[in-house]
Amino acid sequence: MALAGHQSEFLNEGGKRAGQPEPNRLESCLDQPVDSVILEVINSTPSLLPVRHYDADTTEPVSSGLHTMEELLSWKRSEANPFNVAAVPLASREPPLAASPRRTLVSHDMMGGYLDDRFVQGSSSETPYAFYHWKFIDIFNYFTHQLVTIPPAVWTNAAHKHGVVVLGTFITEWDDGAATCEAFLKDEESYRAVADKLVQISQFYGFDGWLVNIENVLTEGAVRNVPLFLRYLTEQMHERVSGSLVLWYDSVLQDGQLKWQNELNQSNRMFFDACDGFFTNYNWTEQNLEWMEEYSGIQGRQADVYVGVDVFARGKVVGGMFETNKALEIIRKHNFSAAVFAPGWVYETLGDKTEFRKNQDKFWSLLSDHLYVHRPAARLPFVSSFCQGFGKAIYWRGQVEARRNWFNLSAQEIQPLYYHLDLQDQGWLQTRCCPEDAWNGGSSLLMEGLVPAALRTPLCAKLFSLHVPLTLKTLVSIVYKASAGISVSLQLKTSDASRCTHVDIQEVGSADVGGIASPGLSGPPTAADVGGIASPGLSGPPTAADVGGIASPGLSGPPTAADVGGIASPGLSGPPTAADVGGIASPGLSGPPTAADVGGIASPGLSGPPTAADVGGIASPGTGDNQLRNQFSQLCGNLNPAGWTLRCSQLELHSCILREVCVLIDRVGEPRDTPFSCRLGELMVLDVADLQVAPPAVKGLCLNDVVWLRGAGSSPETRSSYLHLNATLRWDYPLELVRHFRVSWRRLRGPDPRVPPGQLVLVGRAYSSLFRLTELVVADPPGLLELVVEPVTRKGVPVPESHWGRRQLSYIEESAL
């Protein structure tokens, strides 16, 4: 491609120029008049974009680390990469990390790092590596052998959604590392300067701390300053980044020798005492762990010792590969935290990359007995389409938006539990990702299995463990595709039942927005009516008996056969009682449960899929307002788009905290072995009051860093090579309100005035208020085009076009001036 530069001016509403040529920086972008048309003059000025932040060929934004101490000490916010700033803050979780007695850290080291994940806006990788078992881990470390490893924003965004802390890496190695350490550890001023830059980098890019790995010999003077450096770095991180951590890797000793100990002991304790935790080397034996248990220097901080496990099993180690569970078993036996190094082994070494998901699920399933599920603790809305951040197509509301391979971990949504259960009588249940069809993003959740003939109760598939306070009026929606012969319903489980009470529950359908009232529903529903959404008998945090063993605070790993609601419990016979189904069913329940009994959603007496008439509406005539009705109509009005079934229910609850989400699979008809499959497209739990709040408008949409490129091929109109527009769009919008932004464009005018304006064409999705437009083919100059930014909100209601961001760009050749 031949490079062409640019200069920018503004045109006022009358088309006249306003102002002088624009410098190519953010400040001038933010100064652009809101109603102006930007005039671009195409010339031969070279691009000013720094190659370390933008791909040299396409100008796509990329993530990168720092290789030298000079780069680190000269780092400035004004010259940093704005695209690599994480858009998602660290989510709260239960239990908090500080209260977790046995933690799990994953250190991601793969083929030098910064692979497909370096492209901030995603890539077209056909078989990328991705991680999605976030519920099992507490800390994620992005590891390379560069001096300063800055985690790509896509990893930080995905981890933060799940309440997982993200650490970068500061590493020195070999003779060059020794020289580097000698320089920055020579005195207080030098080591503080390095620590200050590490803090600034973490704070700017939005990740949560550092793994410090000094793997070279240190002189006496240098090693004496290491604890001072660590303590200062840790203190500054704690002061400036909430929830931050600084960990030390087992390497040098207090006398400066490089001698891995495979344990915490008196020779390396001074580094542990100066920071938040200690990551041991991998060649330990059980005797090392037994000794550490009794070591006085560790008492009270056992959770801060992360025993290293190399999944590649290099050297003399316990376990590794598909026997990594053996190492975890011993580590948990002695009550230590675990550091799982390079679990990407399943991707790097097992051949067929198309089997990656299967191999990764197998690996984490083997570890699951020794892992501890933490719960995202967030306020409504709670939304997930189960997208893993990559796929074969991009879907929106069940329709294909783009048919191509793609990978972008920023698109990953809250992940469910993935597991396989063997039940009695050859029954089984499995949850896994399904990239073949989706409601939103790149994948859905596929539940499949066999309901055995002997099973008289619904099968309970647990999806999420949560800690989400519910509002007085809560809207719950589920989108699914089910095979024939089964019924599907949703079950919500709450805690704190001494305060949590249910008042009302109503199914919402397409006719409901007209205000049809349910003829048969009167008075507050009973436990049977609401299917256990707020069981009156549940008190305090749920125990294994209360919720079928699923929500026990001590839960390790995915549910077992007994956890499916007591359904597969040995000796179970006859219709379920309240105890059989986790305290959910009404004590008076008799006979096989109906949709009302187990669905938690349908009204009493409902059989089969509910209709609007069966369950009535959200309000009787004359109540509510048109805005709320319109919102419900948009969310729940189409009951069968693209083969998907949408079901919505409005709940009225008091002082309830959502702890679990389960899907109940029930056989329809006579008892028989019933194989089934059910794709879940989306789950939404919304605050009804929030639906009445109008979304804000996109503000301040501006454009800068424009680069014009001439591409291969030729335009049929001019026979010149295609003209490609590359530019950065910025805007203001509350990121906590959106799932993503749809960025589109259209041609308003080209060189041929007879050609009418074009339709809006989707360019891509943005996951922050920043988007790099790359390789957009436009008509030869002179031309006028419009760029549009549409927010897609988390509550699922379309934002009116009047609230979208718009900016027009006029462009001409320099010779036309």
C-alpha cells in the first residue's frame, strides 16, 4: 500500500472552512465543534502514529510491553497507548479475595506472548487461545520475558468482569538482567523511580499489580535494596490502585545467589515480608509443603503462598499436563494457594486446535475438585449471552451480523459453569459452549444429556453462582432453543430468606404490554407458585441441604450428581418433597411437578409453554405508563425470532439476594429415556425501575489520527487503486451502561452526483468509547461520508437514533485546494 497523509479543517453548517489545519492529537479532537463537518485534505505527509502502538500495515491498535529500562523510565501518560486501557473495572466478588483462604492464580505464558490477543479490537483468528473458566481462579498474570509485560486490555476486560485480579510482570534475567538490577537497585532514588513508573503504568492501563521476577545474581548492595523496592512498590500500589497485589517469585536468596528454593524459608523470607505474596518454583515435593506448614515465618499468611505448578511438567515436578490435579490435591491438603503456570499447554501441544475447547474443559474439570468457585457480586442488571469472545460468526438477536472468524476477549460475557455429570440409570448432563448458533456474540450455551425413565423430577442444570441483590420489581428473561419432548423453565435461588419475601410473579408476553390482567392470580403466590424463587423456608446462607448441595459456601468445583436438586439422590422415590428439591417445592406439593411448580416463572395451573392469556400481564388496565410498556414490548414482544423462544417474567420481591441460577429440564409425556439438547442464548435479570430511565445520548463524537492508504485492486469508476480511510473515533458515554457500541458508516456524496446516498453499513463493535476505523474502502475524492456510533445497552432496550453519535467527514485531494 502507498501511504498518504492528511491535514484536517472544520466546515461550519454553511460549508465554509473554520479554523486552521489541525494537529494530529487528542486535544484537537476534543476541540472539534459538535456540529461541524471535518474536512480532510489528502496529501503525502507520513503517518505520525507510533509503530509500537499501531500495526504498521493497517494502523490497527496493538498491545505491547517494554523491553528496556530506558523505555520504562521515559514512559509518559501522554505517549501511552490509549487503546490498551481496560474499559472494565474490577468487579466485586464473594468471598472477597482477602477473605479467600485458598486461592488460585493462573500465569499465562504462551509462545512469547502478544499473539492474536495483541490486537485490541480483535483479530480474525480461526482457532485462537482463550480462557473462560474464570469462576475457578482469583488472579490472572500475563507473563512474557520482556522487561515489563503490560497485559493486553482484552485480558484485563475479561478477567475484571469476573472479579479476577490481573497482574503484569516485571522480570530481569541473565547477564543483562544483572546489569539492569545493579543500575536500578543502586540507591533509593533509582529503585523508587522504577517503582513509580510501574505504579503509573498499572494505574493508567487499569490492571491490578505486578509479579516481580528477578532471575539473576545480585550483588550485596543490590540485594539489600530489593525488600525496600518491594515494600515501596507495594505501598504505592495499595495507595493508588484499589485491590492491587505485588507478588514475588522464588528465585534469588537474601545473599544475592540465584538459587530456587521451591519453598518459603529463612533464606527468602525477607522478600515475602515486603510484599503481598510469594510464588514458589515448581520442583517442590510434599516434604517442602509439610515443612512450610510448620514454618513460623508463614503463620497467618498461608493463603499468600502460591505453590507453583508447571503444566508442561518440566523438570522433576508433581503432576503436570492432564495430571496437574495430583499437584493441586497435595497443595490443598496442606492449605496453600496454587499458581498454575502455562495452562495454555492444552492449546500449544495437543495438536488439533479445533479441539481446544474440549481439551481445555477436560483440563479444568480434572482440577475442579480442588478449586473454589467465587461469585460475582454486582448490582442489576445481570446479563450474559454466554459468548466466550470468539466464534465463526457474530450474532445479534439471533441473526448473523457478520459471517467470519473472529476473536476479541473484550466481547466475552459472564461465563457459566461448564461440567459433565453422570446420573443414575445412565442419565447424564453436560454444559458446553456451542459456536454453531448464538443469540448475541459468537456462541450460546449448550445443555445436553439424557433424562432416564426412572427419574420422576426435573433435571436441574446449575449455570451461575452469584451474589446479586434483587430490586423490588425485577424482570427476568431467558432465550433458548429446546429439542422436542422436554419443557424448559428457569429457577432462581435466593439467600437471607428471613428477610427475603416474594410478593408477586407474572409472566410477560407479547400481549401483556396491553395491560391484560391474569384472571386467576389472586393474593401473594406460594412457594409452589413461584417455583422456589424465594422459598419461605430458606433461612441464612444456603447449605447443601437447602439448595441441593449446589450453593454450599464450601463448594469446590462444578455440581455433582447430587447437586442437581437432590434429583439423583440414592433412594429417592415418589414425588419430590420440599427437602428433595432443595427446599424449593411447597410442602403441600403432590404428584409430578408442573411448570408452575418447578419453573419459578409460570402462574398456578399452567401446563405447557405459557401464553399471554394464561399468565396475564405486567399491569392491569390504567396502571403503569406507556414508556414501561414499550420497553417490555421491545424486550419480550417477539416470542419466536429465528427459532428462539423468549420468556419473560416480572417478580416482586423484598430484600432478596440472588445466589444461583438453574435451568430445569423436564420430560413431557410418559416416563421413558429422553435424550435432550437445549441451547441457551441469553439470560437477563433487570431492575424494572431502571427500564423507565431514558438512556443518555452519545456526546462529543470526534475524529483524529486520520491516515489514508491506497490499496490493491482498482475502483471501477476511476481505475485507480482503492482509497482506504483509517481514523480514530472518540466519544463520551457511561461505559457501565453498555455491552458494546455499533460503529457504522454511510456515503452521503461521492465524485458522481448521480449516485444516491448509501445505507448505514456496520463497521464493527467497540467495547470502549474509542474505536480505530481501519481499511474502510471509500469512494475517490471529493466525497462526504457520515460515521455513526450506536450504544447497545446492557438492559437490552434500543437507544433511539436521536441519541446516537454522528460525525460527517468531507475529503478532497490536495490539488483541489
